[in-house]
Amino acid sequence: MRAESIINRKALRDYHILDRYEAGIELKGSEVKSIRAGKANISDAFARIENGEAFLYNADIQPYEKASHEVPAAKRIRKLLLHRQEIDKLYGETQVKGRALVVLKLYWKNGRLKAELGVGHGKLAHDKRADLKKRAIDRETAREVARFNRKQG
């Protein structure tokens, strides 16, 4: 099974995404094969800017079964590859109270793994309920439109 992209659905549920950035990830060789096999989980992943560098935390990349020598830890801290201006901008945005850098998606671009980072502001419980209500209304509306079109058709 080959995973084209790994999506963090939990992030879109828990955060209002204000801005998105693309970053490369520094990986070990066997981690690349493991991600290609779909053995990665980013539901709890987040990024931090420390000492002028960006790091990825809690990204769970399971060890590749057929790795011959070096097998890195599944939840090790990985360096994110960004331009200096992007790192400085992200640092400024994360200093605002209530904002976090969450990993939205891992995907392949020109043979390289990229991470889509989102500057997120945490949703409150009533925001989540409003989203669920809106989704239910949209689903019901689509159902009614389909039923109407079947009758007319």
C-alpha cells in the first residue's frame, strides 16, 4: 500500500488555521521507506521554533521492518527545513497567545517529503459544536437536492 499523503484530521477539528507553510523534513533513510509504506501518524504532531531552528515533535514514524542497520526511534524530534525569513515569521506568529504550529499534512513533492504546517488558534467547545451543526445542515441540504433532482430527472 502506498500512501500519497498523510492527513491530520484532528488538527482541522481542534484549530482555526490562520496561515499555511510548506517545510521539508530531515529524515533517516529507513524513515522514508516507512512513510512510503504508510506507516506514519501525525495526529498529535506539532512544530516548535527553538534557537532559530524549526523542529517537528510527536510525529510517529514506525520503524521500517526490513531496515538493515540504523533504526531511528519512532517519535524522535526531527528538524524542519525552512527559509530563515519563514522561521522568523513563524516564531513571531507563535509568540501570540493561543497560537500553535500544527502539522496538517505530510505529502510527496518531486520525490521529497514535505510537511504542511498551519498556524492555528485553538477552537473552543462552542466553535466545534457550530462546525458539527453546519456540517449536518450541509449534508441534509445535499441530500434534499439529490432527492429533488431524482424526482425531476
